[in-house]
Amino acid sequence: MQGRLPNGTLIAVKKLSSKSCQGNKEFINEIGIITCLQHPNLVKLYGCCVDKNQLLLVYEYMENNCLADALFGRSSLKLDWQTRRKICLGIAKGLAFLHEDSAVKIIHRDIKGTNVL
């Protein structure tokens, strides 16, 4: 879902499953770690909202949807091989940062076309 902050910044809001085993305290701690990560190949997480069983993540808004849409023809984007190579290198750089260069080492565990913007 798309939204806008009071300062006019476009955001993307993701609603997480209320069936998650993770408690609210653990969720908030994890969000605190993730919001400190800054890298050009990672979408910025602005914050979150916890209201009873509803967990919301507030992300930087990115145009053009996800990589899966482009790869499977659900987008008007046409990806030549040079662009595909650039995307792959960007993914690798973002993962290398999470795995090796960030203050807290993070393993993503869910890399797929729908998670690449």
C-alpha cells in the first residue's frame, strides 16, 4: 500500500501477518536494528507501527514495482542483458553489505524477484 508522510515523502506500507510467532517486543527490537542500516542497494525502512495484532512496516517508496514483474512480463519494463547484470551486481552488493560490512550481520533468507525493487 502506498502512502505519504506529513512532510510529503512517498512511502510504501507493508502489513505483516498477525500469525507470526514473533512477539511485539522482538519485532520492535528487530526494526530498531534494521532502521540503522543504510546502503544504496537497500530500501530504507522508516519505521513501524504495532497496534494489537497488526504489524506494519513503513518503507521508502520505490517506483517500477519489483523485479519479478519485469521478468515475468507484468510490467512495461524491458530488461536487456546489461541491465540484468547491473541488477544482479546490485543485489550482490546489498547482500554483501548485510552479511559482511554492516555493524550487525544479517542473513536475509528470502531473496526472490518479488523482494528486489
